[in-house]
Amino acid sequence: MADPAREIENLLYTYAERIDAGDLEGVAGLFAHGRIAASADAPPEQTFEGRDRVLGLYRSSTRIYDDGSPHTKHVTSNSIIEVDEAAKTASARSYFTVFQ
């Protein structure tokens, strides 16, 4: 079993892999217990919580071409992951570049 920081790092890379493949169902699955918000204090209409709401967001905002992909390549770098196992919390930040 990987340590928590490695699991978070793998999650970042899995997101990139799935979105580049056009696997919107797979991307949404990563948010089964998560959410995407425009900001920390975003109103409900700018917050997408859970798999179904996240899937709706990606379906409405991601252009998928005839080959089933969005023709993108996400590159994630400089990941800094801090895990507080005692508090059962973690934070992560990284850079990402999207080529299209």
C-alpha cells in the first residue's frame, strides 16, 4: 500500500490521464466524495459536489472530438503534498499545463 502522499500524487496524475482520454465518467468518479468550487466560499450554483454533479459540469464544459478525446495533454508538476496523519487531513498544490 502506498503512503498517503503518494496516493494523492497518483490521484493528480489519474485525473490528467482520464480527462485526456475523454473519460468523463472516470473523472467524475474521482469526485464521488469531493467537490469542485469556483472559490472556497462559492455559492451553490458554482459548487459541484459528488459524482453526478461533477459529471454534469464536465459534460457541459468539455469539448469531446469524434475520436472520443478532448485533444488535450495535461502535464502536472511541482506537486507539494502535506499530510497530517494525526488530524487525518492533507493539502496539495501543483502546477498544471494543458496542451491542445
